[in-house]
Amino acid sequence: MHILLTNDDGIYAPGLAALETALKRLGHVTVVAPSTEQSGVGHSITFLTPLIVKEIYQGERFRGWAVEGSPADCVKLGIAELCRPSPTLVVSGMNHGLNAGINVLYSGTVAAAIEGAFFGITSFAVSLEYDEHAPYDRAAQMAVALIAQVLQHDSAQGRLYNINIPTVALDRPLGVKVVPMGTVRYGESFQKRTDPRGRSYYWATDDPPPVPTEEETDLTALQKGFVTITPLSFQMTEFEHLAQMKDWNLSLASPCGQGGLER
């Protein structure tokens, strides 16, 4: 098995190194990662500037390629140019902080895994709850064990999975929950401050926290201390509503004459 490993914390991130070591039990690992941190860039890709690529060595050992671009850039470039033979598995992480709930939509870590799935390659995003002294090695072993189990059960190519590990699970593991992504809104507050020149600026916070729901999701399971795994899809069409809209007989003619839609 040839594994393309990337992340959004940068090629020198400790989570990437831990996951690289753990993944070697599954196959050959090729690292193609951003040269600098790219947290929160989502699925951005680079069109207007060149992608500078640098070979990175650890002593005499070739470590991988550092790309001056986004996580999605790394996967696209890795599959198209740098990985030979083409990878059969893409892993993104290990992120320093959870990527659960609507954070999935903003995450560079998840975006890299989505890019792998675009190419028809089974892909995993792996994230560990933020901890200044995070035990990445233990978390990586746990994540790779879970990845190996999923691959044993599912041989279909192009699947996309999101794994999140709370730090409490590393010392007191409760198990794994297969759960949907939470969609409650949170983290919408900003702190207004003033810089030394008297200009206003805003600092985003994580407040308010997500509101608990009766439905079990990645957010509720993580709060209880479970490791979570969520199968994701990048197909965003709302098919049920699509079928309804086909009966609307939409046209380019205004429904209210020249005046447009009246309210």
C-alpha cells in the first residue's frame, strides 16, 4: 500500500511525524505537506501563483516535500506529480485540534482528505483534541489501528472518513462511535479591540459552545470521551429538494410582469 500523508499544520508539525511513523505498519508513506501552517483555509487551491516545492531531509533521510500552498494543493500535486506509484490511500493529519461539527467545512485537514476522495482514493482526516503537551504517538497508534479496521471492512475506493480523538480517550478509552457530523452553529462571537494606532480589529472566539442536542453526533460523542468516525460525502446536492424543484416549471419570464417579484 502506498500512502500519501499530508496535513494543514505544516511539514514540521509533531502530529504529522507521529502519524508518519504509525502509518508505516500499513505500507510505504510519502509526505507532501504545506511548508507553513494552513489551518482554517478550507478547500482553497492555488491558481494565481506558482507552487514552490522543496525537498525536506531529516539528517540524511528524505522526509518528503514541502509545498508553499494549501493542503488541497499538496494532495493534488502529490497525486499528479510527486507520488510514484500513485497512492492507494490518503491520510491528512494529525491535526492539533478537533475537526468536528461545522468545523469540517472550514478545515484544511478535512479538505485535503476530500481532495484525495475526488481522485477516487480512500481518504482519512485525523484530528486530536488540542493539548499543549499532546501525546501524538499514542493518538497516532490509535488512529492507524482504526484506519486498518475500516479498510478491512470496506474495500471500495474513494471513501471519505473523518476521525476525531479526544485527549481523555488516550488514558481512558471508552470506544469508538460511528456518528453523523453535528450541524449546530457555534463559535460566532468576536472580541472587539483597538490597536496602538487607534484602529478597531476583531478577534474570533470559539464562543458560544455548541448547544447539546438529543441526536448523537460527533460533537456529543466527543464530549463524552468517545473517539468518533464519520463517513463524509462531498456531493452537496439536496436530491429530495431537487426532485421537487423539477416540478416548478421554472423559466426566465418574471412571475409578476416587468416589476419583478412582489412581496
